[in-house]
Amino acid sequence: MAAKKASPPSPPAETPETGSLWQRNRREITFLVLFIALLAGGFTLISLNWVNDHVIEPFTAGIAQVSGVVLDLIGQDVTMEGTMIRNKRFAVNIKNGCNGVEAMLIFLAAVLAFPASWKSRVAGLGLGILAIQLVNLVRVVALFLTGVYFPRVFDASHTVIWQTIVILAGVLLWILWANRFAAPRQTAT
Amino acid sequence: MASPAGPRWSLLLVRNLLLWLVPVGLLWTAVTPAYNRFLLGSGQNLLRLVESPNVSALVRKDRHFAYVQRLDFAPARSLVHSFRVTDVHFHLVLLGGLFMAVPGIPWRRRLENLGLAVLITIFFDLLLVFFQAKFVYATQLGDWSVKNYGPFARNAYGLGKHLLDLPFKLSLPFVLWTGFYLRDLFGALFPPPTGGATTSTKTSPRPSA
């Protein structure tokens, strides 16, 4: 019996399913690296004193003004002073963490890192940031009313409930945006 | 377990997330007193790892609050700071909700991923408690802070506490979720271009339990 000469096995073809970790997950790795870099960059940027004093504080004061107008409309008779809203029974000072900026940055980083057209990104950012600020406006108004009528639950409501809701809003908006506007439609064949 | 492909996956994720938040929130409320005690005990041990003699104590005030105490200060002013321990870890609710909500994932894989994410979050929470105390020591005790901490340490602890306490704490659940489940999300949003009614294999990289 003649021995059959064994030929050396040929290396498998580098397809997307069998290639390197980078080749198999290029889109995911790119998203993660971009997302974390944008998040870290954004958070570091708003930590700078100059940015805080010239951008974040005026923005937060604007949120206080709008919230004050809404509270006035529902009969709370409030006065505003910078980032402070007060009436005869209660006062809140809107600080970092209560202005929706963190949720906006998480949303912004996720939208910019996602593989989508610039048109989708710009539309998503505009509508998403507006929606996050609307949720935040509801938070400030609801928290003020909580402080007036249910002061015992203010602490838990302030951090645990409303911060979770605002961040959740950012996450849900991103998932819905990616699902509805950014990802290509699946074509039936 | 077959994963629903396409946009339906994302909508199921949103629905599941909203549904899971309630039981996860209730579980978190139930374990909060025990977890607060764990964080204070472990945080105190962590602080004492970097000081000699051991002068830091994290003292429980009530169900939610705690004091940072310096045992080398006069008793009248030894309680140098009060903070709400529960605020350190409320992001566990969002983390639990996000990890439990992913559709079409075998339970075993889901719980493994959740376990790993919770473990990472516990280390993060411990680090945050550590920074809460060091931030007070380095920046909030007037002349004593200036005498005992240099400009670099004061800035490092200040920036570290600021970043950990707000932005990183709030974004951690979503960052961890993308780390564990991004492939599933992308697999559902960008199905392979083979056409037909094939289900994305990326959505279930491991066999069902």
C-alpha cells in the first residue's frame, strides 16, 4: 500500500467569523473605545473650573429659571436666585447631577460612537437632548413639590428615584434611536 | 433559546427593562442595610491600608447615613463628615434592570454576566467610599488638610471624588452593559446580509442552558 503523502493543512480563510478578535468585533470594539473616550473626555471637560463657571452654571441657572416658571404656573409662588428656587415652605439649589448634563453626555457619547449617518446623529442628538431636558424639568418640579408636601421622602426621591429615571431616559432614548433611526432596515427576501 | 432578531430585540429590551426595574428596585431596597454595613466595614479597612496608625473609622449613623471619623482628633470634632451611603450604590438598580432585561439570552449566561458586573460595581463602590473620606481629609479640613496633603494630592482626591461620585457612578451600569451585551445589540440591529429568515448567530454566541 503506497503511503499517501500528507499535505500540510492550509490555514483557514480569514472570514469575519473566523478572523482575529479585532476582525470579528471591529464594529463593537470601535464603538466601545469611542464611547468610553467620548464619555471620559466629556466628563473631564465639565470638571474644568472654567467650563463649570462659564457653561454649566449658566445652563443650570437656565434650568432653574424654566423650572421656576413652571412652578409659578402651578401656584407655588417661587422666587429664583441663580440656581436657587425657593418659596415660603421650601428651597432647592440645583447643582451638578441635577441638571441632566451627565445623562446628556452619556447619550451624546453613545450616539456619536454608534455607526450611523451624520444626519441621524444630529437629529438624534437634537431630539434626545431635548427629551432628556424635559424629563429633567419634570424631575426638578416634582422634587420641589416633594420637598413642599412630602419632605420625608425628599432624599430618596432626589437621588435614588430621579437620578435613575433621568439616566434611564438617556439609555432608553439611545436604544430607541439606534433601533428606529440609525440601524439600516432589515429587507425581507 | 432563539433570539428575536431585528428591531424587535430592541423593543423587547426596552419593555423588559421597564418591567425588571420594579423587582430589582425592591431587592435593592431589601439588601441596602446589609450592603451599607459591608461598604462601611470594607471601606474602613481600605482606608486603614494606606494609613499608619489606624485613625479612620466609618461609623454608621442610621439606615442610610454614615460619619467619617478621625480617631486622632478631639472627640468633639472627630466626626469630620457625614454622607449618605445609600447614594453610593443606587446605580445597582439600573445595572440589575439592564442586565436582566436582555432578551433571548440563556439564564445561565445572563446571571454569569450580572454576577461579574455586580462584582465590578462592588469594587467601584468601595473605591468611591474610599475617595469620599480621602476627599474630606485632603480638601475639607482647612489648615489641617493643607498641612497634611500637598497640592497634587488635594487635586487628585478632589477630581477623583468628583468624577467617581457623579459621572462615573451614573454611567457605570450602561458602560458595563455595553461591554457585555453590545455584540447582541449589534447582532440584532445589523443582521448578517444573508437574507431570508435566518436568525443572527451573534445574538446567542453560547448554546442555551
